[in-house]
Amino acid sequence: MTNKRRRLEPDDRRTEVMRAAVHAANAFGYTAMTRSQIAVLAGVSGPLVAVYLGEMPEVRRAVVRYAIKREHLGIIAQALALKDPEAAKVSEALRRRACRSLV
């Protein structure tokens, strides 16, 4: 079975790359994930990750925003521990839930 890349609309491809980035953050750690890991998970090239999400600082910021919006507690907890400015904006209730998810 060949793994052919599907032709997607740009918004759909961006969503797919973002989901791969969130998966990479969960699997490898929010600060340890790499563009190459995201690319492999999304089935795209590394440069295409940069086209859709930017350089790694922008990727991390986008992942934290996505995690906050969808309440991915593990990523939020990692970002809080690292004093990420995006994570610092979360509500106290979400902050507590994220921290409790670690134990």
C-alpha cells in the first residue's frame, strides 16, 4: 500500500498540520517537538510545516492556543510550567485542571 499525499484545500491542510503538531507536543513534549516530527505525523515536508504554522516559536504559540481552546490539559500544564505567556492567560479553573491532570 502506498502512502500518497492527499490534495487538500489550504485550510484543511493547515488543520491537519496543526493536529500533527498537537500530537507531537503530546508525544515528545511541547518544547522538544521538532518540525521534522510534525512533518512526518502530518505526511508533509518540513518546509510545508513552516508555511502553515511558521517557525518553531510560532508553532509552539499556535499549539498552546489550540490546546487552550480545546482544553488539552497536558500541553497546557507543560506550557504553564515553562511560564509560557499564552498559558499565563488561562482561567484559574483551567489552570487547576491542567495541573491536576499531571498527577
